[in-house]
Amino acid sequence: MLIEEIKRLKKEKNAVILAHFYQNDEIQDIADYVGDSLALSKIAANTDKDIIVFCGVFFMAETAKLLSPNKKVLLPKADALCRMAAMADYDELLAYKQANPDTVIVTYVNTRANIKALSDVIVTSSNAEKIIKNYKDQKIMYVPDKNLGLYLKDKLGYDIQVWPGFCYIHELLTVKDVERLRNEHPEAKLLIHPEAPLAVLKQADFVGSTKQILDYATNDPSQKYIIGTDKGIIHALKKANPNKEFHLLSRGLNCINMKKITLEDLYISLRDEVHEITVDEEIRKKAIIALDKMMELS
Ligand code: SF4
């Protein structure tokens, strides 16, 4: 019933539903597109629909609004917030930028619009390595995910400083988790998201974004995998690979805020056109420069 109503409203209102891989299974199933931050940003930037319903966390819907200012962008649950995004403070970054005018501010998409507005370029976990290579001989500040920043610094050997932020679910992963799961599934390959600590990433067979993990597992001949990112991705992995086995590296890989949106929230959001995302135009003008730079370089 709810599903039918959502489909009817979506058609009636010329809306598109975007969902991140970390969303609840039923939200992924009803979405028009399921993807990672980069893919969803590109869809948001190019859609001809009047309404974008973003099933993710606040910064994702806000990024869609930055890229599509003339569309109505809705986040079905107002308090679906990313804890990592809250770790980048505007005044602190502004002070850092003023004190370090020769440092390139490379900012993860998991940030609020005002942080993007202080940045030179935005990156996602899919394109961070590719984009950062354009700044090889420059001083770089990577905001706000220290783990992804340290991973890139270790891999590329560049002069990268990192902001002390992190994703709480990936931060909790340990080498002990790896040893335990490897013992239980010795033949499985270990695929991990780069928001995990470097010591854990060093154990991986493959490090990549959610979409890159999905593509790797789909194109790889192995049958078993240990997955080091949010449990929501298991749904897409199983859909694409029904005969393969997937085991979560830790039971803690469950972002609570990413699971807040229910089918009922989605229905109410479409019906009543809540909760609408707005962005200050001055902030948007500055943030879009950094986002356009990402689009140009990715
Ligand atoms: S999984 Fe981590 S980075 Fe992603 S929304 Fe949740 S807290 Fe933020």
C-alpha cells in the first residue's frame, strides 16, 4: 500500500528518489537510483525532475541542493545527520585557512555547505585519490576524515595534513576484527572502505568506496568476501551477486543515522513535501566553485 502510494506520488509530482547504499533495504528497493555520494551527486546535478527526494543524511541532500538550486530537494527525516560532517567546524577551518593561505583545502563531500564554501576542491571516496594527484607538489589539508587523509598520504607520499574527524563506524574497526574474520573465513577476500584506520586498511585485499567495493566483488572470480563498510551495502552486493557469500567485518558497521528513513517517512515527505533543504545563496556560490572543481577533475 505504502509502496504503491509512493510510486503514485512520485509520478504525480515528477519526483526522483535517490538512495545511498547505506540505506535500509526497502528504501534501496523503491529508489530510482542507489549509489555512492559521487554517483548520486551527478544524478542530482543532471536530473530534469522537479523534486529530488534524497534518502541519505543531511549533507547529501544539501549537496544535491547546491548542485540543483532550482529543484525542490527533500530529506525524508530531518534529523538524519552525519556524525563525521559535524566534526568540521566553520570558525576553526576559517582560522586555519587564514593562517595557511598557501595550503590547498581538499574537503570530503561529507561536510556541511559552509565548510565546502571554504574549500578549494571537494572529493568523495570514489575520486579522492584521482583528484588529489592534481595537487602533488602542494601543501594539502584534508578535511575532515583523518583516516581517508592518512590513507592517501601513506599511498601517495604527498604533504597532506589531516583534520581530526572520523566516521564512528569505520573508526571502530580493528586488526583484531580482521584476524577473527580471517580465521572464520580463511578463503574470503577482505574489501574495506578507506574511512577505516590505516592499520586495518593495510590488511585489505582491496580498498575502495562503496561503489568500487560493489564493482570489485561483482567482477572478481572469488566466492567469499569480508566487507569492511556499513551493512547497508550487503543488500546491493547480494542483489548483484546472489551466489556469492558476504560477511560483515564487524557488527558495529551500522550507521544509525543512515537507517532512520522508513517507507512511511518517504511517503510523508513526498505527500507533504517535507523536509525541504535550503542553502544560503552566498554560501552556495562559494561551495559550488569547489564542487564544480570536483566535477571537472573526476
Ligand atoms: S557511515 Fe559514517 S560517514 Fe557515513 S553518514 Fe554515517 S557517520 Fe557519516
